[in-house]
Amino acid sequence: MYDNMAGSRLGQWLCLVVCILILLKAEGASIPITIVDSAVSSGALCLDGSPPGYHFEKGSGSGIDNWLVHMEGGGWCESVESCVSRRDTFRGSSLKMEKTMGFSGILGSKQAANPDFYNWNRIKIRYCDGSSFTGDVEAVDPETKLYFRGGRVWQAVIDELLAKGMQNARNAILSGCSAGGLAAILHCDKFQSLLPATARVKCVSDAGYFIHGTDISGGSRIESFFGQVVKTHESAKNLPASCTSKMNPELCFFPQYVAQTMRTPLFIINSAYDSWQIKNILAPTAVDSKKEWKDCKLDLKKCSASQLQTVQDYRTQFLKAVNTGLGSSSTRGLWIDSCYAHCQSGSASTWLGDKSTEVGDTKMGKAVGDWFYDRSAFEKIDCPYPCNPTCVSVDSES
């Protein structure tokens, strides 16, 4: 009897495990990494010299010929020293990346949570170069053994996806978050040019609209920082020629200048109080020597009255940069909220959840879907902080 009971319990346990695994697979929680081995021959390598990788969940049904390519974020390295510090992490090496990954939000596989894109071919390109996929330095330093090849990495992954069926795309989106959101802007027109002329192709940038802003000292440290990124990675050759033909390459790392010359429709998801920008563009540690902004940068509720006014002035800078960049184009889309957040499209809870943030009574997942399929235009800018009671706190770079 004991053996029978034990066997029955074991059977129930195995059944439970199988059910859980099936559920996880159905939710896209175990999507394996694909390493682009063919990239080695073209020198399209991560900082440490390992080949790049991506996660790919195939489309089905009506989405079989639709492609959503999302680029991971994770900041930048602007010098040899800072690139060495990330070389042996998952930000610089495919050898350190997770072998499987779950998809959610804009990449989610549940129809109810992502009705417009759930059954598309969905890809997340892993970020391992530190230049928003723009670098291309031929020489490899024999001492540091760093490869500055982000532009080649992007092209190698896209070439592999084209060969897997993306060359026949009917609908396609290039998207990304943070540094990946910037990459979605920088590579948008090139992406469109590689796909069929008959395809509907658009780009979505989440928390990637980094502005050429003024910091609390009256300077612009972000300009010198981006300038160093462009110089270190020799990014100029991979920045949009429509911009670099008119201004210095380092300025063409800023979306507000690139967007002015773009041909492909662009949707901006961003907070006017983006937490990364407040911490690193408005009040970077280097100019906050007395750490007077330390508490304020952690939580806007802890800002003094004068600090909060400075934050509100930054919102004005941000909105001006958006209008300068995108103008009054009929193809642009805007979902600009007033939450203290960074990267909001990668989670089901913020994309189209029951309690997701709303702007103009609309959740971002619906706004992007309506805009992409031309069901309705969407250009909504939230009221000033702290007016929005639906805000969800998010601070990630996925």
C-alpha cells in the first residue's frame, strides 16, 4: 500500500511539474538564447570578443509574417576603462548572459495582455557592446582585448533574422528600451530600408529619448559623455548620415537631432521625468559634489520646493526637445507620462495590465497598437508631476 501511495504521489508531483513547465512555456518564460556564430567571420563581436546573441519566439497564425525586434538596454561605456569594467559581464559578453529569458509587455505572448503583437515573431537582441549598437573599430587593443563592434553586431543579428524569414515581413517594428530605445531611433531608417517596400515598418523607442539637456550647474555633461562614447567606439560611421551630414557626429547621438531627419514613423514612450535622465543628465553626481540631490533623485517626494521647480523646468526642456525633434509630423506617436520611471514597455503590468499607467485614459499597449495599425493617431502628453494617480514605478533597462 505504501508503495502504491508513494507512486501515486510521485505521479501527481510529476504531473504538477509538467503542467508548470507547460504554463511557463506558454507564457514565454524559457526562450533560449541563440548565439550568432556566423558573426565571428565578420568580426561582429561583443566587447570581450564573444559572438552576440538574441532570444527568438516564432510567430504563429496571423502573425507569422510580422516581426518585432526589441533591443535590450544597459547604458554605455565611454572610455577604455569603463568598457573594460563591463567586458566580463553580461553587458559585454554573451558567455555571461542567461541561457533562457522570459518575454512580457510589448514582447508578451498572451493575447489578452498584448493583443496586437502576441503572435508575431518576437526577438530581443542582447546588448553587449556599450554603444547602442553603433561602434566599429577595426583594431583590437592587444592589452585590453576590447572589441568596439556594436554596429557590426546589430547588422549580424539583423542579417540572421532576415534569413530566417524577416525578408518577407508584412509588418515590422524595431523597438528598444533605454540605450536600446536610443538604438531604435539611430537604426530606424536603416531597418526600414532592409525590409520589403510593401511592408508596414515603424519604430518604437521606450525611455530612449535622451535630451541634449542642461544640468544643475548650467552645463551639459551629457554632451561630453556622449561625445566620448562616439569617439571611443568610432560610432560616427554608423550614425544616420542624414544627421551627420548636417552637424557634428556627437550631436547625432541625441534623438532630438536625429528625429528631425527620419523618414520612418516613430513612437516615443517616455516619462517627462525619466528617472535615469533626472539622475544623470539633470543632476549627475559629478556636479552634485555636496550630494544635495541624493534624496531627491531617489524619490521626487523628497525634493525641496526649489529642487522640484528645477525638475519641472527639466520637463519643459524635455518637451521642447521632443517637439524640436518630431515636429508636427503626422506619422509620429507620443505617450509621455509624468511618472518617475525608466523603461515601461517591458512588463505586462505596465504595458496593458489592469492597473497600468494611463495617459489620456489610454494605456501604452493600446496607444502603440492603435498607432501602428493606423486605427487612430496618438499624441498625448501627461499633466505635470504629481498629477497622475495611475503611475506605476518602474526603473529598469531591459
